[in-house]
Amino acid sequence: MISLDGKVTIITGGSRGIGRACVKFFAEAGSDVVFTYNKAVSQSKKFIEELAYTKRKIKAYRCNLDNDKEAEQQIIEIVKSIIEEFGRIDVLVNNAGIWEYGEADKMTLENWNRTLTINLTGSMLFTREVIPYMKKQGGGKIIIITSTAGQRGEAFHSHYAASKGALISYVKSLSTELAPYKILVNSVAPGWVDTEMNDEVFSDLNYKEQIRESIPLKKIATAEDIAGPVLFLASDLANHITGEILNVNGGSVLCG
């Protein structure tokens, strides 16, 4: 039922984890896809080759979000290049982000700024650049990956929670501002997800099992479990949904 034929989608951080699953799902749904990556050059090339069966146009751009000034120029050039090659941008999925440990009384300014620059400013810059094109073409969909941490906080990851909480407010603000232009802005907020981002913490198998047991559905989400709701929000099935924070956490945090 879900078809994105004729659509063009940007997915940030698309070489691994949730972003990678989104690239696959969107291409299989018929969308041409442009995704960004930071370091995974060979991995991204191989991924594009693996998706040849979708017969969709898929392209990858390297984008380093660590430095906001450099990122801004890169993003401006990437979006301009996409418009020149594809002619339109129908969907933006802001997924790129980091999750790093940080005790509140030992938090360095460098650590704090790095998290907010990548998670928050990076999303803002991509969003800012696609809005004019979406306005011109008469609409679009923007989906931002946030987190349950942005709603309830997260000890020892206050910088991450702050960045995701800011993104949630950003989603709600944009949804009203851009509604007259038929640009729908929503968020998918995962809980625990079994991806590379959590490899280090999940290396403790006892801790991983404790997490699994704490989730009412008794399952830690896969990247595909998150990509499905993202695809739904990008589809015509969600044409009357905007400003929504869709929690995907197996019932572990009831904050929707």
C-alpha cells in the first residue's frame, strides 16, 4: 500500500543503523534516495551496489557535522547538488547523530558542543536548506529521529537528552509554521535500539538482557523496527499528521 514512486528522499546518517534501514525501506517503496555518511566510504559504496535490485537512483554524500561552519557549507552544497540532479526533494529524514557518555559534573565544553552540533545543529541546517524547495513545489515531509531521552531525560547522557529534547520542540514549532505550505513535520522517538551505536554498552550481555527484560514487549528494537514508522510518516497514509512525536520503544516509556 505504501508507495513513494516519483519521490526524492534525503536520509542523513544513512550508512549504518536506523539510517541504513531507512534507505533500504525507502528505496524498496519506490523513492530515489540520497543519503549522507561521515567515515564509511567503502561501506556506503557497497551498500548502494546491494540496493541495485530496487532499480531506484541512490546516491551518497560525505558530510561531517562536527564543525558547524564547515557542515553548513557542505549541507548547502549537497542540497543544491541534489536539486540540480533530481529536481526536487520530497522527504527529509534527519537521522544523523551521536550518543556519548558524559557525567554532568565532568562534562567538557567540547563534549557538550560536539553532541549539540551534530544532533541539533546538523538537523536544523538540513531542514533550513530543504524548506525553500518544499515550499516551491507545494509540500513535503520532514521526519526527525529524536529519542525517549528527549522527553524523560537520561542520566549520564544529559547532553544527548538536551539535544533530542530541543529537536522535539523544533518539530512542534516547525509543524505549525510550515503547515500553510503543506510541509508536514514529525518525529520518531526510539527507545533502545540494537545498532552499532550501542555495541559498546551491549557488549555486556547481562546488561543487555536486563534491558530486554525491562521492555514490556521483551524485545530490543531493531533498526527496521524504527525505519517502518519513519516510512509510514513519509507516506500518503500520514497526510493528516504533523507535529507528532511517535514513540517506538516496545512500551517501555509511555510518554506519547
